[in-house]
Amino acid sequence: ASGLVASVGIAVCYISFTAQPAQAFLFPRLISTVFAVLALWTFGKALLGRTKVGNGLDRQSLLNILPGLAVSLVYVFWAAEALGFYTASTITFFILLSLYDPAPHGSAATWIKRLAITAGFLAVMYGLFAMLLNVFTPREIFF
């Protein structure tokens, strides 16, 4: 499994270094390089037998993860480009928050809290990427 993660890390790193325009991919290059180095380090530890092996995922844990994985895959492979980075990220965050928040779904106060948390998430994302880091984000129909 760590070999697969290392392969994905190297592929993402390669894509970030070959994508154009180069100045738009400075931040992704930094993050993908760190990801690739950590993935290779973990893979090396696994090859040398120096990892602490856990119990893996049981069936119930896998079933708990699957809805979030499905939402994340739709976000990565379609929504971010089709809807724009900020719109898709906000919708995805709200859906994931609603899926995994243990608060009752029948209470209006809970939904208002989820909307407020999502608005705060959008503000932090916009402040971080658009204002502080000034990086390129996918833009489409909304922004």
C-alpha cells in the first residue's frame, strides 16, 4: 500500500513540475514535493521492515469512509473544474460536514451551525489561496 501511495506522490509531483504556466504552480510544487518525499520515506521504512503494522481497516470503518471518499472523488475529478475551486470546495465541505457531523439532522440550529462553519471555511480558503498565497485556482462558472 505504501508503494502505491509513493507512486501517486511521485506522479503528482511530476505533473506539478511539468504543468504550465510555471509561476501558477509554485505552491502545488512545494506541497507535492513534500508529499512525495514523505511517501518515499514511508515506503523505504516499509521495505526495511521498520514500520509499525496496524490492524488495517475493518469492514465498519471502510463503510464509514466510503461516502466521504465518493464525495471527494467527485470533487477532485469533476466539481473543482466544472464549478470553480471555491464553489466546489464549499459544497464539498458542507456535504462532508453534514455526513460526518454527529449532531442531529432534524434540528434547524444544527443546520445553521453547519452553514456558519462552512462560511468560515470559505473565508479561510479564500484568504489563504487568493490573498495570502496568491495562487492559481481552477475557475469556471461561479468563481
